[in-house]
Amino acid sequence: MESIRNIVVLTGAGISAESGIDTFRDAGGLWEQHRVEDVATPEGFARDPQLVQRFYDARREAVQQVEPNPAHDALALLDRQWEGELLIVTQNVDDLHERAGASRVLHMHGELLSALCSACEARHKWSEPLLGQPACPGCGEQALRPDVVWFGEMPYEMDRIYAALRRADLFVSIGTSGAVYPAAGFVRDAREMGARTLELNLERSEGSYWFEESRQGRASKLVPEWVAEMLG
């Protein structure tokens, strides 16, 4: 691994599923009870803000009841010990990477434990319900919404992500479906820049053929094994 110094890791729902967080496609999960258009679009929020606030209040409460699993712990270990550049780009809106101890984390789809003010655009750490229309701590307006990127909105910090991909010697995708863009295209961007590519997933993703290597299994097993390889 001497030729590898800069690493970009992309994590998706599969890494948090073993902690008990529903993935988007889970049968019987929270998502199945609602149409995506109703709870994960700006139009849905405009149409029925109370429904959307209740939905994310339930998710925010649930995420605070779960714990990081060995896959999160392994990436936190890599974060502490890797001397080169490392950026953990997560599509997840939970805080399990941070609670495991990772600090080099970028939430491209926002965070459940954050509220965004539609009036002043300030972000605030937030762990309580938003349904009762609490006032923004910054401007005082009752304009807080979940700080989550909905369908039709631009993911956060894309410039920073692409800059990291340009410098990467290795791109690793963990627990992602390979179906949601722009994240699904990161592997191609990394390959075009000359990076090595590795997929760690429960099963082959839709974009699996873009990766040089794909390993299948539970994230809680695959990720600690890979991190042990990297740290020697």
C-alpha cells in the first residue's frame, strides 16, 4: 500500500443498516409508509410541512437510539491513524461516523441532527422535534426545516468532493446501491484521475462493473478487514 497516500471513502445506507437504521429500500421500514415525493422533495414540504416534519422528527429520534457498529469504528480508526489525506464522504444523514470518533467526514446529503433556517439560511445543531415550529436561534423566524438534501436539491460541498477525488490514489465505496447520482458517478471520476477503486458491499451494486475490485459481505466484517490491510 506504499503507493497509496490519499483516500476517498464513500459510505451509504448499507454501513448503517447493521446499526438498525432503515435503508431507503427496506421492506416494512419507515420509508415504505410514505411516497418519496411526499417526504423527500421541496414540493412535498410545501404541500404538507407537518407531515414532513413528523417524518423527520421520527427519524431524528430513532437515530439517537442506535450505536455505531464495527464498520464505523474501523473507519474511525483509519481516520485517526492514516497519515495521508482521507475524506469520508457519506450519503447518510446519521451521525454514526462522528460518534465512532471520525472527524474527516463530509455529509453530502445533510444531517438529521441539524436544522436549516429557510429565512436566514443558518444551520443549527438540533436534536429535538421541529413539528412545533420552534424559532430559529439565529433570526427568530419560525422557518426551520430538516437540514437534509431532498430530491431536486444540490448535494453539499460538491467542489470539495471533486477536489478530493482528483487527488485520490484510492476510492472505496461502502454499502451504496450505485443508483443515486451524483455519488454513483464518483467511481468513474476517480478512475479517470488514475485512482484505484474498491467496492465493499453486501452484494454487487448497479455500478459494480466500474470497480477494479468488488468484495461482498457485511460491512461490519469487510470494513475492519480492509482497514487492517491499509494500516498493516
